[in-house]
Amino acid sequence: MREYFRPLVRHGLPRPPEALPVAGGPGWFTEALRHRRDAAPEPVPAAAIPQEALDRLTAPRPALAGLVFDRPRLMGILNVTPDSFSDGGQHVTAARALAHARQMVQEGADLVDVGGESTRPGAETVPAEAEIARVEPVIRALAHELPVPISIDTRKSCVADRAVAAGAGLINDVSGFTYDRMLAPFCARSELPICIMHAQGDPETMQEDPRYDDPLLDVYDFLEGQVVMLEGLGIPRARMIVDPGIGFGKRVPHNLALLNGLSIFHGLGCAILLGASRKGFIRSLTGAEPASARMPGSVAAALAGVAQGVQILRVHDVGETAQALTVWRAIQQGEQVQ
């Protein structure tokens, strides 16, 4: 039976001499939970982890899209859609989108993620021509004005092509490269970093009846399979980010299992992105409505992710998240963090 290892991540001092780094970052571990499909997770010392798995858990993640992962990085969300679940219609013109992007960068965003197709539960597929018309002028404006990289949130190769020509430097596919078979070869040719997200089903139907044998291991297996497939197409693991896809074909228990076990995904040897901002599970847990009222819950989820070594947080509330991270890091170190 296959074994999976989830490092029990700790931060701060004192750090034992036998401690190992989590993905080369500030987190460390001396123990892990060993997961198997036929048994309950059990704690094991780091020394009991096979060397290949240990290497992927501990190796530093290379710089990607100009970002160095010496600290958690913030991806600011910029939806140029009329119907996104939280901010639909707010940034549909290039001028309004640019103003919001500038604000996010001032508040601490390390990169800006532009999306032209809503992927909220129940959303219908947007024709590629309409998606291009939404994102292309915005990305071109951002590329000329912003000092940070821009990513394009799309499932479509033709949209990615136009977005990259306009200035995007990272491809973020919520289908995990299952929707458009031409997108992965395009990314291999473009030699740009990619983000591979897990989703069960497509946005229109994904919340109807999602089921898992084991949410944590099922999502891990999917992401691992996509990573291996993309490596075979010529995309090195060093250019990949993985995202467990909170809220995409998952009910509250599935989301909580993934958030609780996030550190297992370090075993894929890629940077991890967490996108839990304003998601519906926060409403289910707290009753917060509308989506813009879920900032406190979003920050809590972000800090839980960083505590497990997540490298990138995809967020709506950049300033609030940046402030929380600054305080959290200072507390972990017991001193001011520059």
C-alpha cells in the first residue's frame, strides 16, 4: 500500500539541530504523519521517510515568475468579469482594473492574477473571444504600469496566448490542464511558470454532488499525475505551482480536510498556492454574507496555510492579509521582522 508523508510543520525558535527545512523555507519539521489508504495516519520521525520523498519535502523551491520564496507571497485577485462570486462587475474596465491593481500592489501584492471567466459554482463557460476582450487590454495596461508579475487565470490556450503576448508571465489553470489539451503544449513552448489546480468537475456542475474516498490523498494523486504528465511535455517541476482547489467540487468537510493537511503537498516538490479567500466554506462555518464580509475568515485560512509552509496566497483582501502575515511572522521569531 502506498505511503504519503505529511510534515508536521513548526516555526520559530529554538530549532532543534535535527530539524529539516520545509521546502527550503522558514518552516521546519522533525516528525511527519504517514498516510495510507488502509490505515489511520500515524506519526513517524523524519528519519523514517524514504530519501526520495524527503528530498522533495525539503528541497528549496526555485525562484518563479521573479518571486523568491524566502517568505509567503501574495497573489492579488483581479476579476474583470461581470459575475464573479465576490467582486463581479467591480473592475470591468481597464481603468478601474488598473486602479485596483495599483492599490493591491501598494498594500503588498507580489503578483496580480487576472481572470476573465467566472469559475464560481454554477458559472457557465465564457466564449474565448469574450474572455480575450476582457483580459487583453487589462493585462497590457498592467504590464506597462505595475512593478510585479501578472498571471492569467484561464483554461483556454487561445486566451493564454493573447494574455502572454500582452504581458502575462504565469498561466493559472483552474482545470489543472484537463479542459484544453492545447494549453499544456503552449505552456511548454512559452517556458513560463504554471499553476495546476485540482477541481472535481467544471464550474457549472462541480458542486452538485462531489465525492471523495479520501479528499487529501485523492487530490494529491490527481496533482501528482498532472505534474508527471506536464514534465513529460517538457515543463520542469521547478516551473510548477500546485493548488488543491479549495471550493472547486468540494463540500465543507472536503475543504477542511485539505486545509488541515496542506503540508502533504510539499511532497510534490512544487511551490504550493492556497486560494481560500472569501470562499463559501467560510459562509457555511460563520454565516458571513455577502462574500465581502468574509475577510476575517479568509485571513484565518491564509495564516493556517502559511503555518504549513504554503508559499503563495491568492487573496482579495491584500492589505489585511499582509498586515496579519507581518504580525504572525514577528510573533514566530519573537522579534521584529523586516
